[in-house]
Amino acid sequence: MRDSDPRVVLGLHRSRHERRLLTGALDLGVTAIDTSANYLGFRSHEVLARIASDLLPKFTLSTKVGYFPRADRAEHSLDPTRLHGAVEQAARDLGREPDVVFLHNPEHSLQETAPHNRDALFQACATLDDATAKGLCGAWGIASWDPSPLPELIDVTMPRPSVLMVRAGLLVGIRTLDTVNTLAAAWGMSNSTMWGMSPFGGSTGAPVWDRIDPRVFLRDRAGLSRVQAAFRAAYHLPQVNTVAVGTDEPAHLGELVGALAAEVDEQAIHQYRSLLRDRSRGQPV
């Protein structure tokens, strides 16, 4: 059962950051945008403030910290001083405090902090918790592409994020789906605080979307495209209330918003999960 109606967040990963996209989103009733300090070559915050300073107050704005620029590449760090500085810098560059700041893919640095993984994650979470308490952002969360290392590091002493963002959709494997459920339970998070991302696994133009028909997951598929159906099903794989999706075309965003009214066949979703689990165990499907 959903906690509330599904929500769409306009994700700016790989976006050209054009003003017309933001105005188009507002026209469609999409009033949330998600970016990151490292998007657009670490210029996303500055460009948003330059091209749309008058529009940003109309949006709920989330961003991410954890990646830092180097001469030859981006590097990831959970260092508390760097994370706190990144949150401060985000507010300065955007010209406003973000509503949510996510700790971006902490699993990247956790691979390098063993055997002190739990302490590294604890300190990073505490840093964002402190930044929130100081008013540098409205809330904090964790955005993780591969959350598998996280559940075993969580205990009752660790600061609790307000939002968890994970991969969602038909291309997410059962291992990740199960890990997300475990992680959400460990932090006591409800569907309303769960966000999905990358609902098409990277692109709606991938060959897989020509080979399968996601409309089988809808109770009433009349008039909806395969892409719309795949997007709607993503809210149940895993169970999330919000999905961040990237596009540079307001028309495409409008198609996805139009899919929200469709009703998902939860029995079909359950059967699909069972098929994924059987396949992971090497059983015939």
C-alpha cells in the first residue's frame, strides 16, 4: 500500500541544465529537482543559480556530496571536514540551502576504509546530521547505487537519514531489492521516505525496452506506452514513493507524469520478484 500518491523528481544527471526544462517541469506540476555537486563537471550548482535563480525557490531542491574534483578525475571521500565544507559550498553556490543533501554513493569509499568501515560511515552520517542541525540543509539522506555493503554497518547508534535513494525499476536485481528492504528496515524507513533513481537503467532507448512489454504490470494498460509502464512499475521495485528521473525534454517528462495515474498490478510485481529470486538461485523459471 502506498503511503501517498507517487511523486516525480526531475533528475539533472547528464542534463544540459536548460532553463526551458525547469519551466516545463513547473508547468507539469513537477516541483522537485535533484542534482549533485559533481554534475555538469562540478558546475551544476553554479549554473542552476545563474540560469534560474528566480525559479529555484519554486522547487524542492536536493543535491549530493561525496565526490570532489581533482586534476585528472573525480575522487570520492567520506572525510567529515570535506563533506561539511561541500554542504556549505552547495548552499553558497546555489544561493539557498538545499532541502535535502544526500551522502553520495558511500560504498565507494567504504571499499577503502576497512577495517574501519562502520566508523567511517558513522562519521559521515554524523557530519550531515550536524549540517542539518546547523541549518545548512533541510534534511539529509543517503543515495547509493550499490547499497550491499551498508546493512551490516548499521546499528542503533548511527544517525538516521531522512531519505534513502536507490536504484529502482525492472532492471534492478533481486540482490539489490532485498538489500534495500533490509537497509530500510534497519533505519525504520517507510515508503514515503524511499526514493528511486535510474528507472530505465540508463536509457529508454536501450534494446531491452523493445524486447519486453512492461504493460503486463499494469491493471489497465490502455493508451500507455512501454516506457510509461516501465516507469510506473519502478515505484514497486523496490517500494518507493518518489522516483528521480532525468530528461532534457519536457515532453518526455510529461509522458512520465501521465503514467502516475495507472494502477500497478501488485500480484504481477510479486510474481516477478519470485522469478528474479528463483533465477538467482539457479532454479528454472
